[in-house]
Amino acid sequence: MTTALERFSPEEITSGGRVADDRRQRARHALGVAGGQDSAAPLRSELRRHRLTMYPTVALGLLGFVDVFQGDALTVVSPEVGAALGVGVGAVGAARALQFLAQAVAPLPMAALAQARGKRALLCLVTAIAWSLITLSTGFVTSLVALIFILIADGLSTGSVLALHAPLLADTYPPSVRVRTQSVYVAVATVGHIAAPLLVALLSGVFHLTWRGDFLGMGLLSTAVSLVAIGVQDPGPGRFDTELLHQAVAHEDGQREEAHNAGLGFFEILRRLMLIPTIQRLMVGFLVFGMLLIPFLTFLSSFLADRWHLTVAGRGLVIGAGYGLAVVGLFIYGAVAENDFAKDPARVVRRVGNAVILCVVFIALGGTSPFFYPMVVLMGLGLLCVGITGPGLNSVTQSIVDSRQRPHVAALAGLFLAVGALLGVLLLSGVAQEYGITGSIISLLIPGIPAGLIIRSASKLVDRDIERMVDSIIEEEDLAAFKAGGGRPPMLTAKGVNFSYGQLQVLFDVDFTVDEGEMVALLGTNGAGKSTLLKVISGIGLPSSGTVRLLGDDITYLDAERRVKLGITQIPGGRSVFGRLTVIENLRGFGYTLGADRRRVDDAIDACLSAFPRLEERKTSLGATLSGGEQQMLGLCKALILQPKLLLIDELSLGLAPVIVGQLLDLVRRINAEGTAVVLVEQSVNIALSLVNHAYFMEKGQMRFDGPAHDLLGRDDLLRAVFLEGATKGQKAGKR
Amino acid sequence: MRRTAVAVALAAIACGLTGCSGLQFVEDQRLSFTSPADSKLTQLPVTLSWTMKDFATTGSGAGSFAVFIDRAPIKVGHNIRSVLAKNVAFSEQQLEQQNVYVTKDTKVVLTLVPRIRYDKAVRQRHTATVILLDDDGTRRTESAWIRSFDLDAKGSAS
């Protein structure tokens, strides 16, 4: 007898449960991470080969370049702004902090907007023009309130830089040039940090403009520069990787039918991303790195003023020189990291972790240096190390997630950095008050070294996550080929499911399949992971890896309520009713997902009450006052009301009298006979196997048996360890 | 239609928030500091001096200078009296206690500059902001001139 799993994935079975290595290799090649010792091809020839230009990189880089105008200019002229508005520099600083907060949260709605509307290139352009006009309007503010309003608007509009630029570049260029293009992009954007103070100096020194005139001039320039990006096109997600990956692993006969996956909502995507181990680890790294990054850039100016008594011009020169060094470093780093990325993306992550550690060492040495020029060089090296973290980590994070989820991962990174930055500023302000500005610069070692180590540790997870992504695409292609060959996917397929409660893993690579209209038993010891598997299927719990498909559609990360609407209903063992509601109220509650169709709910409630006359008698009683059997009856009514495609029942018979169990089982049979597929989680082998033909057996989070129910009875090695040995013997004797 | 309405509303809000007149886009170069040099390490007493063109401090309707040490100046349209609490009688001494000096001369001598308490550095940076007042003591323009000077913390008043 063939199992549902075999019917679904013939290739997997023929290859002994392993995907053929050559498909994996082809997939890695499509992702540009196939390994090998060859150096990356020259950027120009690669671009020519793909008929691409550097225009999108430079254009987006220029948007990043003008993005910093507002903030950097305000840093320089804040005393003048305060003097004109009659407010202290501290108040201007507070307004800047609000701008920073807006910048921190803005990437998330920007990612949501990109998800809903697409047109990322247009969004980049529109937001750039918006912030340019905002920069221009800064020259017109006459009060602190107006300044705050303007700065928050600016912060919100610049969300597109973090959320959209890196994903757009990742989709515009093939993986073979991705790190180099990201490096060029960051380099162009970094020049903005050098240009902004110089522009202020030019507008004030040569044209004798006030800060208002400075903002007016910079706003006009920013608008003009933004228009350069008018020709940037959005190639759509995954043109150079996900799509190629699908082609690389597709079956050679070329037959495929597009998988119709239920699209994930915005928060479902965020949650899904946070379950990817590399992303999870890197986000922690970003949080700690943020504690170093923003405070360093903020405190560096104060350090130069207080320790070295530099004027505004002197500080601008030193910081500008540091950024200049970072720009040069980015061009060199791009080529090196590209080779690393092709050979082993984990190496890129390791190098970035090392760079972060080196960065704080340089900063600390610079902070304690008694000599001016060595200090300038050391701080410059610190800025260089900060600069190269962006392209490397962008390339890796953008490559291990689904291409449609790239804006989300970029937005998450920005958010974690920003939260870290706020914590860091608080920490360093305290240190500065106690130990002075030099003390606070040295104290950057505290978050810097752990940040580097955390980022470094993520390198161990990268390869596994790339494999996981490849696996899921291979599975989609297998399914597409299966459908194209006339096959109909099973009602439910859970494949390679791993699940953890915090650090405690409870499911290990679990496969589970239910065909349409089938009733299967899921058996196992206490704590074997049966209920957890049901949670993963119903969406109450999300797996750390693996897929769950309903009729072939990937529902792994859908919210539980969306799964109910798709036809999955779970009846949790012994906890299936609301104790403070009456029987009727419970039934109405179950019908909530039917929406406004009150008549259908009423009919369904009538059907329930006629199926269980005992409930009719107690229909005004509170759920908590019902007996265990009555509660299970009420729980089962959920299935009668919702009429799901797949019903998951957890521990139906637990603690109930046989006569009650009999009544309940009759109803389960009836529900199944009407076409609903049923998964019955049971401790009682007798009960379960009297109902089903197909059984699964779990032990210690692993699927130990998948086959005909009567075969399970022959598996003493499994049953003896768990259930009463006598029961199985008795069953066998009875059958004889 | 709805987009136009939103644009008009935004423009109205922006105009209301920013005001549309009396803004200064070009530097007012009538005042030049003569001492101390910018960011120079100096000692108490500090003489802050400047030269001024096209601003009368004598005769009818003559204005005056207000110097704010390490604090924000008053807003445009506000009177120098707003520096003091309502129940405090207005006097130059009271203003000086608030680190504000009003003078018709082109210099002030600072015999006392309070330490910046949150700054632990031995050499502390102080900021003087000079603005113009009319004969009534009201600030009429955005013009403000800023000069920084350093003091050894031991030389400042605690």
C-alpha cells in the first residue's frame, strides 16, 4: 500500500528521502553561492553580460546621498536654528531625536506599502522628492513645534531608504555582482555625509546664507538630484535568484503548474522572517550594533570638540576625512566580499563580525590616543569598519529570504538598529556624565565586542538557511510538476517540520500527510509532540522550519484565523469551550467566522442540538458547569457549525466514560463520512485504530511510524514503550 | 478632488506652522566679534566685544544689545522682561543672574561664567549669543550672532 506522502513526492521517495544533489547544486549556482575558488568576474563584464548598467546603483545611491542632507545640516547649524527660534540647542536635539524615532519606524509602513502596491522604484522617487521638499520647507519654520513637525515628516519619508533601496538593488542585479553594487551604493550615499557639511559651509561662507537659506538651497539641490532616479525601474522581486532558482530545480520535462500559495500578510511575513535562525541572530546583532553605531557618529563630534577643541570646520574636516576613508574602503571591500559571497556567504558574515570588533578597537585606541593625527587615522579606520558592514550584511540577508520579503527584512534591520541606537544613546549619555566624553567613546567597546561576536556567530546558520530556502523551492517545483502530471495534492502535507518552545526543540523533521476525506490517527506517548504538531497545522504555533500545505498551498506561516477560513478547525483536548459562556453562546462563538450569515449559524446550531439532545437540555448552562463529556460534545459542535475541510481533534476520549466516547465517535464518523478529513490525536490505541485505516506514531518529537493502522499493531517496539502491553495483545487476540 | 483638498489643507497647515514673513535667508553681517577669538581658551574676566553697523543705540528709538550666555535667546516678538519670572522686579542685576546682559555698548565683561554642570571636561566650551532689542526691549529680528569661547573649568564659577 502506498502512503499519501509517496503519492505526493515521488522523486523524494525514489531518491531515498533526499533531494538529488545536482538539483541542490544547480539551485546554489542560481543563487550565486555555488562555491569554487574562481574569483568574481569583473563587474563591467558581468553587467554587460546581463545587459545592465550601474545607473540604478548610482541613482539610488544619490537618493541616499541627499537623504542625509536634512539631518547632517541640522547638526551643523543647530545653534543658529536655536538662536533664531529662541530655543536651546537641547530642544533642537530633542526634535532630532523625534526625527530619528520616525526614521526608525518608517521602514515598516514603507515595506507594507511596497507589499501592497509594488512599484518600489516609484515609491523611492516619490519619497525622495517628498523629503527634498521637506528639507526645503525647513527653511521656513518659525517655531519649535513646526520644526518637530517637519523633522518627523522627514523621518517618515526617508523610511524608503532602509526598506526599499537594498531590496531594489538585490532584485536589479544578479548575485554575482550584488555585493559590489551594494558597496558602490553605500559609497555614493556615504559621500552625502561629507557633502552636507561642506555644502552648509559653502552656502554660509560664500553666499552668506542663514540656516534658512542653507535649507532652501539644499532642498532645491536635493529635489534636482532626486529627479536623477526618475528612470529607475522595479524589475519585480526575485528576477535574478528566486525565479532562476525555480528554473534551476524544475523538472526536466518542463511541465509545471504554478503553485497558488496563500499570500502572507504584513505581520505574518515579519513573524516568518523572525523564525529564520540567521535573521533572528542578525537582528539581535543589529540591536547591539545599533548601540555602538549611532552613538559613535553622534559622540564623535562632541569628542573632537571637547578633547581636541576643534571648531565646527575642524570637526567637519576630520569626520569628512573619515567618511572619505570609508568610501575608498567600500570600493576595495566590494570586490573582496563578492568573492567571499560566491565561495561561502557565511564568510561575509564572519568578516562583518570581525569588522565590528575591529571598529570598536580602533575607536577605543583613537579615544585614548594622546596624538592628534594617529587619533584621526584610528577614527577614520573605525568609520571604515562601520561602512563595510552594510553591503555585506545587506547581500546576505537579502539572499536568504524570499524575494518578496526583502523590504520587510530590510525594515526589520533598520528597526533593530534604531532601538539599539536609542539604548546606546541613553547608555553613553550616562557614561559621558560620569566619565566625560572620552570615557563614553571608550565605553563603545561594551556593546561593540558582543555585537561583533553575535554577528559572527550568525555565520554558522547561513548555510543551513540557504539550504532550507532551496528545499522549499524544490518542494514547490515538485508539487508543480506533480500537479502538471494530473496529480491532486493531498488535503494536508506537513513536511520536515521542526518546532521549538524557546530553546527546547520538540518536533524534529516531522512529515505528516492527510488525504481528502481520510481519517488518520496520530498516536504517541505523552510529550511526543502530537498536540504541538496539531498546533503547527492549525497555526497556533509556527515551525522554525518545514512546510505545511493545504491542498498544495503553502500555509506554513498563515495566521490561525486565516486557516479557519481556509477550512482547518482544531478541537483542543479538554479545553474546547468557553467556560463563562452558555452553551448557546459557545455555539454562536464557533459560528463567528461564518460572518453575517446568521441563518446558516442558526441552522447549524439546530443541527448540533439535535445531534446531542443533552446539549439541548443544557443550552442555557455555562460551559464551565458542563461535564467533561458534555464539554467534548460542545467542542465537536464546532465541526458541525464550521463544516471544515480538515478537522483536528486532540484527545477526544480523555477521561470520559465509554458510553460517552461511543456517542462522540459516532459523530466523528458521521463528520468524516460527509467528506471532512479528520486527524484524531489519541492516547488510546484501541479507540484510534477502531476508527482509522492509516496511523502515525510519534515518539520524542519524531515520526516513528507512518502506515496502515493494522501494521502499527504489529509494532510492539513502539507500542510497548508507551501503552499497556496487554491492550495490544488483547487486540491481536481479538482479531485472530 | 480629495487629493486636491488634502494638498490645500497641508499647504495651509504648513503655512500656519511656518509663518510666511519676517524670515531671514541671508546672513545679517552688521555685527562682527572682535574678542575673544572663536573657540579660544580664555580666562575670567572675559571681555566679549564686537563692532556694529547700521544699528543705533543712542538717540530716540535707540535699541540695545542682549547677550545670552549658555542659554537660548528670547523668541522674536518677545520682550527681554520675559527672561525673568513675573514676580521678579526687572533690573540688570536680575538679568545677569540669569546669564543675560543688556547693554548699549559694544562689549560686555563677564566676571562670572557658571560651570556647565553636565560637562565633566576640564576645558569647557561656552556660548554667547548676541541679539538686537528695540527701544522697548523687544526682539524684532531673527538676527543672532554666536561666539564660542573656552574656559578652564577651574576658572569658571561653580
